[in-house]
Amino acid sequence: MKQILVSGSTAYDIHMRSNRDISEVFNGENTDGITLSTTSDIYEKYNGGTWANISYNLWLLWENAILLSASGKDFYQNDLIKEKINLKYYHTSQILPTPTSIIIHDSSNTKMEFFYAGAMLEASDSKIEYVEETLWAAIVSANHIPTMLEHARKLQEKNIPLIIDPAQQTTQMSREELRVLLSYWNILIANHYELADISNISWYEEDELHDIFETVIITYGAQGSNIFHKWENFHIPAIEVEDADDTTGAWDAYRAWVLYGIIEGWNMKTSCQLGTLLASYCIYTPGSQNHHVSLGTLWEEMLTKFWVTIDFYSKRKY
């Protein structure tokens, strides 16, 4: 049976919330040598990282992914991940701790994030050439940059349909590294901030990116997403969510289900509508891997929100 490979980071996500507007802390003064201090009324720690979030969302559609990633000995894989995700090629560092993302929310819903790479620096020990299974498709997401380049190159050599999303690593890449990575892509998917970074660093104008890639997907948060696919251009509005709890992981949910729709052979618009739908479920709950949805509910929601019917129960012919 062919499977999906997910290459990306493993991390702990630590959320804290300040009861102040962060901009008020600066108060317009000279910030040279400033020390900031504020209190948090929450402390929440979740398993995260791009691979885990993407793999979890694929599992919601009964798709068991193969994982290439690295963490420290301190990382605890929950029972669902251990049971449903292929961890045969996963690397555990004996020296470095698990990568950690500290996310600070303020009273105005502004977020500030700090990231410690840790065991991600050993991600290259989780290698494509070790994978014995036959692959259907792959996604290479934010990770140790040399590892991202190596995994993308190896997958291209194997002619595996590939989505690459450097996400937060975009601004850490040199122009040469980013251009090499872009050359491996079948599909470009990014939020509008990341797209601006990709354009600025690579020196490709946005129109040039549309010409380079068969498909360019740009997300705008609550404003939805724009898709440029071959000769088609279309906009998919976001689904309005009341009492949204946490937007962390919504982007990974969107990417995972776009990938799923592509390998199912659905058209690009339907795939992105599905991604939009799952992203709305993700932000109902705190953390990136705590949302649940049944296939029956998905069928109903796709019909009522997008007037699209999908057969989630038929099996692909491999």
C-alpha cells in the first residue's frame, strides 16, 4: 500500500497569555536595553510541531503517515500518535532536548513566538533512504534547513509528488537555499506574510511564482485563501467561527487536508475547501491536536457550506 510521508519538526508548544496589550509595555519609549516584564494568566503545554499537526489531521481521515523528524528523550508521544503514525524512521536525540515553541498571546490577540531548535539540529539522522514503504506523496515542512533541502532533493529524485512549505524557516534561508528549495516544489502553499518573505528573499516577483508553479495557494487567515491553479483563479472564504479558542495549528490542518484532497484526485478547489473546513474545527479547541470530527459530519459540512458532496468512504486504487 502506498503511503504519505511527512517530514517536519517535532516540538512542544507552550502557550502563555498576558493580560496586557504588548504594545502598551513599550509605551513609545526608547527600547534600547529595555527589560520587559508582565504576568500570564495561563500556562498550557501541548505536543506540536509541523509533522505532528499534519500527521494528526491526516489520521482524522484514516490516513496513516510515515514520519521523518527528531526530538529529545524528554518528548512524550501520545498513544494515538504511537498507534496511528509510522515512527520507524523517527530520530531521538540522546543529547539535545525537544524543540520548544513559546507562544505569548496578549489582550489584543497579538502573538509573539520564541523557538528553540534543540534536537531539530539532528533531524538529518531521519533519512529518506531508510524508508522501505512505497510512497504516494510527501510534504516537507519547516525543519532543520539542510534536512529540508536533502529530503526534498531525495523525494524529487524518486519522482514523488511533493508539497514543500518552509513556513517559519523561510526567513532563515539564504537566497541560494530558498531558490534550490523552490526548484523542488510541485505546489507552493504559504500564508500572505510568508509569500512576501519568499518573494523578497528569492527575488522572484509574485507573478513569477505563479508562472513557476502549477499551483499557488495563499492563505489570509480570517479573509480566506486565494488559489492560482493552471488557468483558474478562485477565492475560498474562511468559515466564521464564534468563540475561537486558539488558531495555532489551523495552518497545518489546512495543508494536511489540501494534500489529502490532491492524492484522492479531487480538484484543487474542493481540496482547498476541505482544508478550510478542517482549519475551522482546529481553532475551536486549544492546542493543535485536540480537535475531532467524524466523516459523516465532514460530508454534511462540505455540502452545507460549499455545496460539494464527497465520498470519504471509497478507497483509492493503488
